[in-house]
Amino acid sequence: MAEYKVPLEDMNFLLFDVFKADQMWQRLPKLAEQVDKDTAQAILQECAKIAEQEIDPIAREGDETGVSYNNGQVTTAPGYKEAFATYAEGGWTALGGDVEYGGMGMPKMLTALHEEMLCSADISFALYPSLTAGAALSLAKHGSEELKERYLTKMYSGEWAASMCLTEAHAGSDLGIIRTKAVLQDDGSYEITGNKIFITGGEHDLTDNIVHLVLAKLPDAPKGPRGISLFLVPKIQVNDDESLGDGNNVSCGSIEHKMGIHASATCVMNFDGAKGYLIGELNKGLACMFTMMNFERIGVGIQGLGAAVRSYQNALEYAKDRGQGRALSGAKNPEQTTDSIMVHGDVRRMLLNMKALNEGSRALSSYIAMQLDYATYGEGDIQKQGDTLSALLTPIAKAFFTDLGFENTVTGQQVFGGHGYIREWGQEQLVRDARITQIYEGTNGIQAMDLLMRKVIGSKGAMYHVFKEEVLSFIEENRQNDHLAEFISPLSDSLTDLTTITQELLEKSTVDVEEIGAAANDYLHVFGYTAMAFVWAKMAQVSLASEEIDHDFYQSKILTARYYFARLLPRRLSLLASIRSGSQPLFAIDDNLF
Amino acid sequence: MAEYKVPLEDMNFLLFDVFKADQMWQRLPKLAEQVDKDTAQAILQECAKIAEQEIDPIAREGDETGVSYNNGQVTTAPGYKEAFATYAEGGWTALGGDVEYGGMGMPKMLTALHEEMLCSADISFALYPSLTAGAALSLAKHGSEELKERYLTKMYSGEWAASMCLTEAHAGSDLGIIRTKAVLQDDGSYEITGNKIFITGGEHDLTDNIVHLVLAKLPDAPKGPRGISLFLVPKIQVNDDESLGDGNNVSCGSIEHKMGIHASATCVMNFDGAKGYLIGELNKGLACMFTMMNFERIGVGIQGLGAAVRSYQNALEYAKDRGQGRALSGAKNPEQTTDSIMVHGDVRRMLLNMKALNEGSRALSSYIAMQLDYATYGEGDIQKQGDTLSALLTPIAKAFFTDLGFENTVTGQQVFGGHGYIREWGQEQLVRDARITQIYEGTNGIQAMDLLMRKVIGSKGAMYHVFKEEVLSFIEENRQNDHLAEFISPLSDSLTDLTTITQELLEKSTVDVEEIGAAANDYLHVFGYTAMAFVWAKMAQVSLASEEIDHDFYQSKILTARYYFARLLPRRLSLLASIRSGSQPLFAIDDNLF
């Protein structure tokens, strides 16, 4: 297995050449205080070291050994405790945190790249700090001053971790029907009782305490999603002097045996009258939870990307090294018995699919992260636009990047032939690890409905209009640039296709609402390929305009952009045809005829 | 996990309604002696019992326990020995075998369905008898009378198993560079020395002896593939009285730890001057091996289908049972807290994709098996046509069915949400097991080159022409049938597309041979979707013409055919666009720019 090498050059290219993050940060006062180009570059470099040297080396053994469960205790795989300690000591658990409580206040554009590095190194490891960061975000936004002072600082310092307790056995996508109960106590706290499943990091030995954010319902709460509240339930109670006190009635009943992410503890958590504290308002728990959703969902998208990047690096090294057969056009390496498999068109296809989709995902992820930063740190129109674009594009980041990420790990495994199927090379682990990203944090089917029903149709097309205008203005700016015509013209076609199908679905949905569910998954992917064409055209523009255009990096960008437009953007054509066939093929067939 | 239920109704429909196998068998004297409709139906029913009752129940535990290796010995998972004994006692190891040596001489149309059942139940188990059957085929065709009498009868009886020893560490797709040596001995036998990897069933405890078919080279053999010979190397030598004699210098050095098919032993085999016997002519080993390739490769395609069928059955049962959310058009089940997830468009999309692709694959597989039977048992033109069509379509069966099979296992896992990712439901095992089918027996990339370069372009389009005429004559026969127009018209379009792209590639390949490698994978899939449209149109025709058209079975067929044409056949559009972008996007980029 190749050693993981963080693609720092591409990350710097995106931040400073394509999206000019440093200029943006200077314009946003809250960010200008925290970060500039030098700081950001130093952070990326240091983070790369941690990912490459501390986290990457524990991933294979983590897969083999996994976490173990014994009588309520969860023991992480060899090396995880040490790696987490190093990670926390380096201050990385505080990277995106609120500065008032000890966080470093770094923008999402930077933390997103940091997340990618962690996930390329090891998704299982990355989940512990990333769940904690997500919970911290919710707490920072909605928690009382007292809760924040008591819990947030320790979460940022890495002394404590956190979990998000949503799913119950009968309630996954449909949280409105959860049964976990919260009963108000005389001291203002709540007694929490119920069982949660699939809780990532619900129990482990990495930290002294674990802060559970738990969705539950008061006995007299309204039915459905409007009756859900959010509670903070510590594994171990915290005394007024901030020392650890008594245990709480929280226990881990078992852990799941899974296809992958073996080193991540997926727990059944039992709350048996545990002491909890309300976060935010009563019955507004879902809203509090959704605060972090945009941040978390792009994070899951990045997990898929991370695994795919790792798979690409391994596959490329293997392909260069592996000799089988000869080039169709004649031996390229006649003094050896064989050519390397890089000469075969189909191997190049596999590698270029991975390269173009990975770099495209990283670019689109950076673009969405930028919108999240505008939404968080901007003001006025720019804030509003960032809010709209990040909300619109987040389900795409989650579902599109993870579908592509999984596809790419499978492709990277295929490059290895039989060696990709055996465990020692690590390629099959990446497939197994990446697979979960299409499922958790809202299945990709749910994401597609979020995009099409809640956002596009829910806003009567207004949110889509913002995206369309953004791309159109880029197209108009570059309409006269002959060098860019090969990218601008198909981008323009693709945008027209997307706008047309959006309009058609807005109309159809008023006649037959099932058209939405029938189209959602294909629509998300048409949108994804178009948005990715937009960022590929941007990258091509910057590369073509560079003074160093002859450098390998820029040449590679331009040629990969061409590949994307030639070979990958056409994927939308089949999806459009499928959408246009309508809901009838899906709903004409009775359940008993399946 | 749902209990596996063999889709006997669909199998009978294909055999007797769609392809009229019984009439075909009557016309072919060698088959007429062996099989008729009643026999075939009885065989399918008995085989279904074995698959459902004996093999299916050991699969989950087989995955958990796997095979184990200790000092050269391989122990299979609990229950495998007993299941194999029952299977062999039932005579199933002889099903397709040569009647002269104790085989049952059943046609491929029947054994293909038998293979599907085994693979739906457990691919790992299926591999032991299927490798043996493949080796027996080679031996029956090319072995000397003496070898056949001594080995074939015991392989058919299930007393002995077999393995195929091709791959070496440095030589997988490129067999021309193997290093295993064969040296002629005074007694006419050969001394075989070398190391083979990835040998399925190379060692195990299911049978008393294992017959290895080994590719090796004589010291003075020509370089490359024309210097390869095929040898029979028994694990234990056989005395003249057919009793087992001394051991042979063959040993299993280790077994692989793999992503899936844990209960199948994948062995490193060491031949240290082992006694072997030539099969067929010297230096014609690859040809002897390829005798079985068409039979084996369709078999691997069927493995992918088998896993996908199982995944569909599980997913359907789960979807009907699982309640989450409400139908967009209003509650379908208002007296319950939720509707079943069958109401959601995206869940229906996933299930119908699986159903349409599985039933389409089974139909196309039956069609190809029919061509193999014509090639084997027919005479004159019908034999020649069967030979051409089976050779042409075999790489499609292998690569297309396994790509779809893997896709469908992933889809079936997705229907389960988080429950699909944990081991207990079995859905993730199907994904891991199915994945190997895209890799072994020639990667799917190799299959695509076999189709486009060797067959289509190698015959200057002549082989394609035979397929085209076959579909065209079906189209012409049904051109006036208004009920069928909805299928005939898009089938005709799809065939035109395929013919046009074939013509384009024939022309382009004379200008730039790399166009072939650049197009091969996409071309295979365009071909696959078109061939599948052909069999779906056939199934629709038969269903529409049935006197029992109102029956659920025929209604389901007609509606599923509609789904295929509406939602799946359009997949070819993107692939065509990708092919037309040519080889330039793949080859313009230097290796160092990847």
C-alpha cells in the first residue's frame, strides 16, 4: 500500500488561486482576526504531518483488530489512544471551535480540507473528533452559557468527546416517531429514558468523558417532529468545580459488527433515567440538530472523497509498477517483458475517472465550504447568498461526493485486479469504509428529497435561481475567452439542461407530487455533474491564465478538465432521460407484483 | 434475512415460454436422449430444494468462520463438508458432465439456472463444484482416454474435486509470462515446478483428492502465450487400480484473507517437481483452457446475478416490513404510525432497478446458454450461429452481469439503510461476495477487450452482424404488433445506436488502435443494455400473448419491461457520448501528470 501523501498543492491551488480565500477572509472581520494565508498554509502543512505520520499508520491494524466490547466497556484498536492524544495535544480538536470557549475559529474552507486529510488517512479515526466537533457546533449555537462553559471548553481541548444520539431501532429516517422520553426534574434537569442505536463513538476509551446529545420527547410533547427536544447527557456527571463526579445512568449495551469502519465504535446506548440538560428550546430539538447538519453533511461527503483520494493514490502507484501485456499501439517498454498497465486505455479510464471526480469533488467541496463561511461570517446580501447556496448544495455534497467516493474506491480496487480483493493491500478496506458514507447522516435518498422537495420545489425554484445566476455570471464573464470556449460551451449546455429539468419538475410536481420522489435521485446527480462542471471550468480558467501554465500542475489540471467534460459530464444525459420518463414506471406496478 | 426462495416460476417461464427449450431439445438428438420438459422441471425443483435447504443455511456462518489454514491443511467452514456430501450424493456434481464417463449430459440452459440457485444461496460453496465442472469440461474435451477414465468419473461422482492453476504473482491477465516449468520424464509424465496464486479450491477437506489443471511451460517452449501447455496434476497420485497412492509434490503454502467469499479457499499452491500429465497438445494449453472459458465466464456472470437475486429478495421483504415516513401523496396506511417504505419513489426505484436488471440478466443468460447448447449439440448453420453468438455474448455475460450484480447488491444494501451495513442482516456479505466476480476469470476490463477487439473488430464486424440480424428479424416479425410497439420502437433505436457505434469504431480502429481500448468498457455496456432490451422485448411479447395475461406473473413482467425501457435502457446514451469523445482525453495526458 502506498503511503498517504496529502495533496497540498491542489489544496493551496483551490484556496488561494481558484477561490481566493485569503482575500475573502480579509473582507470578513471575524475571520480576518483569526486567519491569513500564511497561517492557513502552516495549518495545512502541520495537519498533513499528523494525517500522514500519526493517523495513516494505524488504519490497517484498526481494520483488522477493530473495537472490542466487554461488559459495557469499549476498547479502541491499538494505537488509537496514542494517536488521539497526539491529535488533541496539537490543538486539532479546537480547529473550527468558537474562540470564546477556546476554539481556534478557523473557517470551514480550512477545516474541510483538514477533514479530507483525516478521512484519507482513516475514516474510523476521523469519526471521533468529527462527531465531537459537530456536537460542539450545536452546543455553541444553542446551549446555555453555563452548559457551554462547562462542556464546550473540554470538548475543544480534546479532554472529552461527544456523540449524537438520534436513531432508534424503529426510527431512522423518520425521527418524528422516536420514543426516548425526557421528564422534567425539580432541579430543572431532565430524566432521560430510552434506547438509541447506531451511535458512533457512543462509548470508547479515548477520553475521560463523553457528552451525548440526545433527541427525546417530553411526555406531553406534540406528536411528530415538532415534539422533539435536544438534551445534553454526560456519560459522567460534572461537579460544580468542573471535576468529574458520579456516573450517569447511561450505558453501552453492545457494539455493531459492520462491513467496515471497524475501528469506529458503533454503539447501542441505553439511557435508564439518565440526568440530562435541555439544549435550546423545548420541542425545537430538530432545529438545534439541523444547525450542525450542513456542517456535518458536507463532512460526510468529504469522508467519501477522502477514501477515494487514498484509493487513487494507491491505484496509481500500483498501475505504474505493475507490468501486464503491451500497449495496443506497440510496446512502450520493449526492453522489459511487459509494459506497465498504464498503457492500457481502460486502466487510464479508471484512473482518470478517479482523478477527475476526486479533484472535482474537492473543488466543489471548497466552493460549498466558502458559502458556509459566508453564511456564518458574512453580512447582508453576501451572507444571504452564502446561506442559500450552502443549504442548496449541502445535500449534493453529502450524496454526490459519497456516491462518487464509493464508485472511486471500487474503481481503485479494480485497478489492482485480484490483489485489490485481498486484504493486505488495503484497497478493499477503503471500499468497505466508504460504503457507510452513502447511508448514515441521512441516506443519499433522503438527501435527494432534501434537495429537490425541500429546497428546490420548497422555494418554488428561488434557491435554484441563485445557483443558476452564479454559474451564468461566470459563463458571461468568460464568453469572449476563446481559450475557455471548450469548457464554457458544454457548461452552458449543462446549465440549460438543469434549468429546463428544474422547470419541468416544478410544473409536474403540482400535477403529481410523486414525480418528486421518482425524480429526486437522478435530479441530484444531474445537479452534481453540472455543479462540478462549473468548478472544473473555474479550475481550467485559472490554470489557463496562470503565468506558470507550462508547469505540470497546471497542464494536468487543464487536461483533467478536458477529460471531465468529455467523459463524465455526459453522464447527465441518461439521468435526464430517466427523469423524463416520469413517475408512472415506478408507481404503475402494485406492491404485490414486485 | 429472508429465506432464499428459488424463482422457479421465472425460470420455467424463460425455458419453456420464452425460449421454448423443450422444442429445441427435441430437435437436437444428443439432448433429446437426455432431457425433456418433465425431466427439466423435476431437476429444477430438486435443485431448488438443495439450494434452499442445504446450502443457503450455511452461508452466513461460512462468512463469519471462513476457511482456516494450518500447516498445509485447509479446513472448510462448519457445514460445508456435510452440504457438499449431500450435494454430491444427489448427483449434482455430474449434472452437465459427459454421459460416457458418468455425467448426466444436461444442457447449459439447465445447468446455468442450477448455477444461479447455488450462487444465490452461497457463492463460496458454489465455487467448489463449479471449478470442478469447469476443469472436467477441459479434460473431457482434450484429455486422453486414459486420463478421462481415471479422473473424470471421480470428478463427476463428487469423490474428487478440481482446481484451475493459472495465475502467478507476476502473471495474471498476461499469462504469456508464466514461469511454472514442466520437464518431460522418461515415463512420459512431466515434472511440474512453480508457484501459483489465487487458486480457488486449491486445497480443502471436502474430497479425498483434488485434480489440479496447471498451466506451465516446457524449457524450450516458444515465448509468450504460444508456449503454454496444460497439465493434470493430482494432489494424491492414483494407482493403476484407481486406488489412491502416494502423495504428490503439491502443497498449499497459505490462503488469502479476502474481502468476501470467506468460505472459499483461495490458495497459494506450490508445485515442487510434482508429477503431471499433459492434456491436449504441447504448447496448446491456452486453447485447451479456453474450451471451458465460455462455460466458466457465463458462470461467473451468473454468480453476480445470483448474489443480486438474493439481495433483491431480502430488500423487498425488508421494504414491505419497514415503516418510515408517509407517501408524498398522503398516508397509505393511516391507522399505523408510518407507511411502509414501499411508498417512497426512491425505494421503488431501487427495487425496480434490481428486479428489472436481475430478470433481464437471467433472460439474457438463458439466451446465451441456449446459444452454447446450439454450439455444443447442434449441427450445420445452427451450430455455427450458436458458436458465434455464444462467443460474442460471453464477455458481456461475464462483465455486464457482474457489474450489474454488484450494483444490485449495493442497491439492495441501500434499501436497508444502516441495517444494510451491519453484518447480521447479510446484505453486506452479498456486496463483498459479489465484488470478486468483476475481477476473477478475466477482469471486466479484459472482457471488454475480448468483446470489442478480439470478437467485433477481430471479425471485421462479421460476428456483430450475426447478432444484429437476430435482433432485426425479431423486430421485423413484430413490427405490425401495435401492443408491442412501445418495446419494439426503442429496441430498434437502441440497435441502430449500437450498429452505428460499432461501425464508427471499426473505422476509427484503423486510424488509431488506441480507440479500441478507450471505448471497450463503455461499448460492452451499450451492447449489454441493447441485448437486454432484446430479451425484455421478447419477454413482453410472450407475456402479452399469453392467455393468462391477467395473471400477476405476466402483469409484473409487462410492467417491469416498461420500467426497463423507461429507466434503464437510456443508460446507453451517456456511454455513447463517452465513446464518441475518443481516445484523446485518455492518452493526451502523460503518465507523470496523473
